[in-house]
Amino acid sequence: MTRHFFALCFSVFLFAASGVSHAQFRVEVSGVGLTQVPIVISAFKGEAGSPQKVSSIVQADLERSGQFRPVAVAGTALDEVTLPNLSVFRQVGSDALVVGSVTKLADGRFDVRFRLWDVVKGQELGGQSFAVSASDLRLAAHRVADFVYEKLTGDKGVFSTRIAYVTKVGQRFQLWVADADGENALPALASAESIISPAWSPDGNQLAYVSFESRKPVVYVHNVSTGKRRLIANFKGSNSAPAWSPDGKTIAVTLSLGGGSQLYLLNAEGGEPKRLMQSGSIDTEPVFSPDGQRIYFVSDRGGSPQIYRASVSGQNAERVTFTGTYNISPTLSPDGRWMAYISRAGGAFRLNVMELDSGAVRVISDTAADESPSFAPNGKLLVYASQVQGREALMTSTLDGRVKARLSGQSGDIREPHWGPFSR
């Protein structure tokens, strides 16, 4: 687990044994955002006869974003071709309305159609249609939510993106690829040995990760579509903490070639590693800045684990975190404005967000076992692992910490989430 900094560096990457269910994730949203758009998502006409209730998925996506407040309105389902009586929705305080339909086609697919209305201005804001298989109904619903989110906020939606995470059941580890809400999880890899540190490539086609199947930590790159993988770091000692450069051509890794954990750069296709800098300390957990010009990393060169940054050539290393004595697991927002990380305070590991220009830090969580934060590709949400009421859970949070959603299995160990890019 990434919060166990020194254990990680010396290759003790073990999970607590427990069971886990992968059936369905439950979404629990808590908190209220500072400003939220009140919205009605009407039941889609015909969706009762489909395997997925599309309108409910759209509503859960929008609510989890922290930008929307669903407004309930009793009545029959509305479709995209019916002109709605917008005064009804104005009266209940809604600013927007989503209507649609789900129709089963002769070939077994489903036709999903929707339309978005600006209730205040009385204007139609557009719509789309998707002909999808039953297995892709959730993806269609996520794309509906993406459209609504972008039209009403101006930012691109992330609901049709994917996350990767790791679970352990007994002595079996599995790497999963799932929808951004945790549903539709598909196994990418299963192993009797630990799997850690999954990291998406910028194009969303590959995952780098660390596997212990050869009884030592080595780094693989795994093609998500084909399932084929290649070994890219199996050098003497420990090979860990892979991180992709923004152009996808380079992977930063932590190697112990010289006896201590140090940062190296590798061609993404493999080859000989290039040492980033000379240090007598433990340097690990690298992450590239969005422009590819800097690398942020964790080092104990000042006596305790803190976050530093250096140029991509390894020059001008400087300390970034000064609040607290133990700060690890940096991740940067796509616009380079924010850094999320885990900070230990009073024995609790909590998610923090720093505005890099000002250095201002906000504690995001009130839990005590947070780890592995990762930004959504639009930079508006974070996913991380934690423990809630004694259970392992995946969480999402807005950057101000006001709105959190729990994506939890029935039981078990759920770790190492990483949010994939937009492309899919």
C-alpha cells in the first residue's frame, strides 16, 4: 500500500487477507456542493423493459460529480420527442430537464435516445442517440451523463472513462478495469502473487503495473484490449512505481540497481534504464507534470518522506510539501494546478490537495486510511482507496472535499485505483 512508504521501497507489498465481492458496487453520495444545478432526470420511456435503468445511472453520475442536485418529480416517463410542459419543472425549482427513451431493436440491441432542456430559458439544448448491445447500456448512460455535464458546466464529462484497481481474495490478486463508477468490472490479470501500482497510458490502451509473480517486483505493460503484455523492467533488485510521460513514450520507474531505491527513465517499449539523478536517499513514486517538463517524487532526503520535484533531466530538485512530516503518493491534475497526496497526521493517513502556485493545502477527507489518489481526466474529481466503517472502499471526492461518493463492494480488500484518460 502506498501509505506504507518504507515498506513499499523495500518490496513489502502485501495486502491484508480478506474476501471481496465483485457483483455490483453501491454508490453512496454524501455532502453538498457550494453551487449545484437542480436537475430533473425523468424516467426514460421503455427503460423498464431493458436490463439497465438508464435514467438512474445518469442521475447517479451527475450527483456524484458534485455539480448537480437531482430534483424528484412524480409522473409518467417522458421521451425525447414529447414537448414537455416546462412550467411544471420550473415550479419544483429545476433548472434543467433530461428526458429520453430506451427501445429494444429487432437485432437485440437497444436504441437509447435523450434530449436536454434548459427549464429556465425554455430552450432545448440538444440530444443524442445510441444503438448499443445490452452489455453497453451502462456505457450509453454514462455518455448521456457526459453530454449533460458538458452542456451545463462547460467542462468535459468523465463518466464514460474507466478506472483500474486491484483486489485480493484469499491468496488471489486481481487487476480490474471498470467504469468510472466502479461498475462493469472486468478482470485484466489474476495472480497468486501481489499486483500493485496500475498506471494508465495516456491513450488509455495500456496499463503498466508491478507484479510479484516471479517472486520479486517487476514491471509489465499490459494491452487492455488484447490482454497481451510485455515485461519492461526486470532488473537486479526491486522494480516498482511505473509512471507514464504525457506523450506515452517514456515510463519513470523506481529501481534498486545500485542498492537503494532511485528514479530511472525507460523507453516505453523497453531497453536500458537511464538514471534520473544521484541520491543517497530513497526516491520513489514518480509522476510527470502534465507538460512533461518535471517529475514529482517522494524522497526521505530531508529525514522523512516528503514530495519533491525536479526537471525531467533530473536537475534542480526542490521540496514541495512542508506541512506535516510524512507526505507521499503525489498525483497532479491534468491542468497542473493541483497536487493531491496522502499525508500522515497523528497516525491517520488522509487525502490532501495542494494548489501548487500558492502552496495552500486543504485536507479533503476525515477518514484515517486513505491511499492511492488519482485525478479524473477533467481534473474535477479524485478517486482514492480508503476504509469506511471498517471496510475497504473506493471513494471519489470533489477537490474541495464537499461531495464524496463511496463505491464499495460487499466486503474485501480494494486497492490502488487509477483513473484512465478520456480516450476510449
